[in-house]
Amino acid sequence: MKRTGTTVILSGIIFILAAALVGTLLYIRNQPAPTRGVAPITEIDRYEADSSIWGENFPNQFTTYQLTGSNQARTAYGGSEAFSKLEDDPRLVTLFAGYGFSKDYNEERGHAQSLTDVRETMRVNETTPGTCYSCKSSNNPGLWSEMGMAQFDKALFMELGAHISNPIGCANCHDPETMQLIVTNPALEEALLAQGKDWRTFTRQEMRTVVCANCHVEYYFAGEGKYLVFPWEDGTRIENISAYYAELGFKDWEHPQSGAPMIKMQHPEYEFFTADSTHYKAGVACADCHMPYTRDGAAKFSTHNVQSPLLNAEVACGACHAEVGYVTGRVATIQAQVRETMDASEEAIVAAIQSIQAAAELASVEADLLAEARDLHREAQLRWDFIAAENSMGFHNPEEALRILASATDLARQAQLKAVLAAGTGAVIQASGQ
């Protein structure tokens, strides 16, 4: 076929257009991912603490968040009803003797009740540091920016309270300009950096778990300024945390009956869930179960009525599991097994406390063995408490729960035996006149 001049010109134009298109696509591909924005009805300030203002732009999220203030549902082992754990399990009074948790230890309520609950607990007094507000208010990100975390923590709880008026809310988790999930707690950022991690490089799905670690973690107050620290420098498993505290020589209080230097575990959901649990390894995030996607007409959104998935199992579990009834049955079986194992640990620790106390009251006791018994009591109880204080009755990581509780029981029985030996050796030494 003979090519005409017109054909040659058209071919050239097509080639130029194709080259331009390829070049444009390559340029776009190599640009950084754009930040997702929103078309707001209301402009939201960087540290806006009032969640109702955010709700003008995101009414579905805010409306469901408000439900956390009125829900009073109780599950088999927790929920959002503020029942007394001390009344449910009187052994806790012995386990936490000499510490505030032996006087007042209630089940936590929903996010919208966080500020009320912390102010009403009998564990707060005139010497309580401001650090205790760290996980309770959406005012915190603005105060941390203004004051710095060191000054925030150093302030007295009663004084800092004058600047805090909002419970946990939107500002604790979101960037108001992009609505991206962010780390707002300086202690979390410091803990991640200590592990060589930068949360800004995490995927959105990873952040749907990491953002919960702003609060749902084990922590301690360091130094006279009561500076908030997550003990993750050497790792987040219980053995890493225990070793960290031992090397630091840290204690929350001394048990008045056993004389052991004790650690009170807080709510280590993040550490426990991310310790190679089945769901975590499958890529499931905290929000997938506790804030599942739902619909309002054509709108799909993540519910902010944060609660136990068991209270919304058809949606929370049904997104992945076809047989929801089977799943909830498995949850019940797992939690009952963990509770039974936890009871065995508690009994062993209480027995150890009683044996150590009895040995210490003797006129003559082998001091080194008694010291070993006290160390074993500390190690047993912090392991038991790691599971007891974690809000899933072991379901977030069943294998890890049973492993840790088995270790706690073993250590407690060792403590009991050491105390008996300390008493017996002391009696023998006294009888021999040495």
C-alpha cells in the first residue's frame, strides 16, 4: 500500500500524542500520593477538642460516637457497665492490698464517659499527677502542643483539670484537615521511635490498630515529674516489659503483706494483640472488630460506637465469618478457659502472699530465700495482671493468654515454696543455735 503525505502526517501526530500520554502517566505515577482532603461544612481548628464541631462535617461518625456515653451493656467478662471488679472478685483486694486498686476498681465505660469516670474514681486525690489525664480527654493534644508533655505530666491532676472539659474524642485520633489517623500521644511516638519505628510510614490499615495505642497500652510514670513512658524499649511482650522494669528497679508500690515491690499493669490491649495473635497476623485491625463498617443509606462509614464486638456480632464478626453463631460460641469457650486459668493463677498468688507473710512474721527466717519469694511474687502477679487488666478475657490472643497465665501460676507456686523453705530453714538455724 502506497503511503500518502497525509498518512505520514497523521501517523506522526498520533505518535507524538501517544508519547505525550505515556510521559504524563509516568509523571503522575512518580508523584507522591496525594493527601486525601475533605470538603468541610465547618472549618476545624488543629486542636479542636469539641467533637460536636467535628460532627457537623461527619454526622454519622459523631452520632455513633455519642452512643458510647449512654451504652451500659455488660458482657460476660466486661462491657461498658461500671460494675465493681472488687465485688465480683474479692481476691483482688488481697492482690492489690496497699494500692488504690484495692479500694476502687470499676469496669471502664465508653469513650464519652472517660472524663467522668477518671474524676469519680477514689484512686484520685490531691497528690495525683496530671499524667492521669493522658488517656482521658480530647483537650490533651492541644495541651501537649502548648505545654509540652513534661509540664502536662508534672501539673497536679486537680489543677490541670481546669483546662480539660472534653472526654476522649475526634482530636485524639484524627488530623482535622485530612481526617487521617494520627499518633497524638507523645509517649506513643517516643515508644515507637525507641523501637526504630516511624508511624508516618505505616499503612492506613496498620494505623487502624496503632491509633488505639494512644491509650490502650501498659505504661508507667517516670521520675518525680511523673513523665509518661511506655516500657517498649526492649520489646512489647510481657518478658520484655518485666525485664525492663527489673533493670530500672521500678515499682508502683510495696505489698504490705508480702513486702514485694509490685507493678500494676494497666490495659495492654495493643501489646497483647500484636504479639503474633491469629487475627493480627491475618491483617485484622482493632477498628475492624470494634468499629466495623456500617451503612446509613448509601453512606458507608466506620461506626464510632466503640464497644465489644459481641454486642454487634452480626456486623463485627459477620464481615469475615459466615457462621456468626459458631464464632460467638468459640469466643465463649475461649474466654471461659482463660477465666478458669486466671482463677488458678489468682489462687496461687494469694497462697504465695499468705506464705510469705507468715514466714516474714517469724522470729527467725532465711533472708535470702524470703527475698527470692518476694521477687517471684512480683513476677507472678505482673504476668497475671497483664492478662487480667487486658480487656478481652484473653480472646485477643488466646494462646498467649494461656502461656502467660501458666507462667504466672508456676512462679506463684515457686514463691510459696520459697517462703515455706525460708521459714523452715530459719527454724532449723534457730534450733541449731547458729
